[in-house]
Amino acid sequence: MDDETVISVENVSKKYCKSLKKSMYYGAMDIGRNMLGLTSKPGRLRKGEFWALNDISFEVKRGETLGIIGPNGAGKTTLLKMLNGIFWPDRGKITVRGRVGALIELGAGFHPLLTGRENIYINGAILGMTKKEVDEKFDDIVKFAEIGDFIDSPVKHYSSGMYVRLGFAIAAHSQADILLIDEVLAVGDVGFQNKCFNKIGELKREGITTLLVSHNMHTISTFVEKIVLLNCARAISFDNVTDGIKEYAQLFTHKDDSEIERISSGNDSTKFYEVEIRKRIFKPGDSFTIVLKYRSELDYEDVDVDIAVFGAHEPVLYFQATNKAYGRKIDLPKGNHSLKMEIIDIRLNSAMVRIAIAIWSKRREVLLFWWRIPIKFEGVDYSTGRNFLNVTYELNE
């Protein structure tokens, strides 16, 4: 372990028991064996036990931002809790150099009956801060948390968003050498998430090491330099972020992933009989084009065309707008025609998404068309933080 390595995880394993009663029984047995000077055989699984993590190894250098990804139940939070000293591994060795600031569970370390002000001091102490350090950082913490007059209210009255704002503010100002962040940031609104990520960038410039757990691959590809992918209690390390995200996406790839969801393609008087999609795999900055050919017995004036882009495997909405947002009035005249739509300059990094397109008659009285189309973005573009620039519409006779 060289001087620049601040976290070293060597052949670490952690097991749990599915039954609470057996877990308590096994715990009592292990305590008894230890009191008698006997080993508790941590490498052996007993009835009802399973490996949450098995033989995990990786290193993190000073100032690096590591992304920890994997499906639900892969052991991501368990790993962070072991790095934070909450759990001990059953096998292997964990070495952490420096003060750790952690935001792992919503409201962890908060006393619900105490005020936000009081909890800042308590949580700061848990993170290793002295009262003097908390005094010096107090105003910055309150300002960052944006909880205003609620600072002197019991935290049991806080919303989940207020919990995470205060928790992150304390952790980010704890003068930690290492910051552990779980998916709890997803609870905050978009504005606060951006503020948090800006803070992470600031801390990174100061040499703070960050471990970020997230299911949002756009966030992962934007902020991290290396990836540890957890699955089935095992870990794979990737120095190339794009390779790690591709491997993660493969875990969710099924035959149905390539299928378009055709919720509605028309009604008795109007039918979209052909939908032309130019391509389904993109690079950041590409444009998505779709041509809808329809046959209608009626004129539809001033229709609403909704477009949304959301994660295929994570609950995140990247973009949503209608033609009204661009000041564009669209009429669908009767007869045979086609409507061409293009989303220009899509800035998404290494992501599986679905583009939802819906067309409604005026005042949204009749649903004329609604498809969800899976597409894939490959590669990473660090040149801009923009997601989308424009949407164009073109009606052809």
C-alpha cells in the first residue's frame, strides 16, 4: 500500500443470515467461542447464511472519485458501511487512511427529537469534528442545507429532502479526507443535487477522495474516474468508466429491452401505419430522428406532441417538453401525411434510455399515438454539461 493509497480493500467478505433468530443464535455462539479463545470460523457458511460480499479487493488513491455500481442487493451499502467502520468484515482486511465523512442512510446519526442545530453538533462529533470545528463551519452548513428557520425545529418534522440536505451539508463540511455518498442524494430536488455535485467537484480539487454509489449512470459517467461493479457478491474493477457502465448495462439486457412499447398507434379514424426510426445507438451529441407516417379521416388542429427521455433501468427523467414549449403549432390534416421529429444534440453519457413520444388531439381529448422507444448511448463526452438543445418538427405532405 503506497503513500497515495487512502483506501485498501483486500479479499474482504461479509456474510449475513436470512433468519433473524438464527442470526442472533450464531452471534451468541461466536461471542462464546471468542471468550473461550476459539475461532468462530468466519470463512464457513452455516445454515441460512449467505455471502453479501465475497473476496472483494480494490484500492482508491488520494483525490480519486470512485463509482460503486451494481443491481439492488449487490452489497453496495454494506461495502460503504464497512469502509465507515459500522460493520466489520468476516474475512479480509480494510485499511482507511484519514477522516471519513459518510452520507449512507437518510437521517443516520440524527436524533428525531432534537433540532437541526443540535443535530449538526451531534452528527459533526460522530464524523470526528470538534466543537470548535463545528462552530467555525456552522454558518456554512446552515447556508448550504437551505433549511432556513427550520434549523431550530425538531428534525422529526423534516421532509426527506430536508434530511438529506442537512446530512450532506454536515458531511461535506466535516473536513473529511474521504467522503462516502450513497444513493440518498436522489431524494433531493434537481437543484440541490446539482449543488451537491458542484461541492463534490470542489472537494475533489482540494484532494478529497470520494466514493459515490448511484444507479444513475449519467451521474456516474460524469463524476467518477474508476468503477467497481458489484454483482452476486463479487466485484470487478474498471479503470475505464465506459467499460464499467457497459458491463453494468449488460446485467439488465434481456430480449425485451430491444422491444418498442407500442401503447397506441391510432384509433378508428386515424392510424400511424409506419414509423421510421433512423438509428437506435448513439454517441453523446448525436440527434434522434423519427418519422411518423399516418392516414387520417379527420383534421386534427393544434395537437400536443409530448417527448420525454427517461432512464431505461433507473428512475430518472432526463428531458421532457411539448411542441408548445417551443412555440410550435402543429396540425395533422386528414389524408396521408408524415410528421418528422428530431431531438438535436442529445448530451447523454453511456446510458440506456427510452424516448417516449405521445400525440394528443387539442385539449388532450384523444390519444392518437404513444410509443416508448429504447435507445442506447455509447461513449463519454466531457465537453459540456448540457442535455438537450432543441426539438424540431416538420410536417410533410
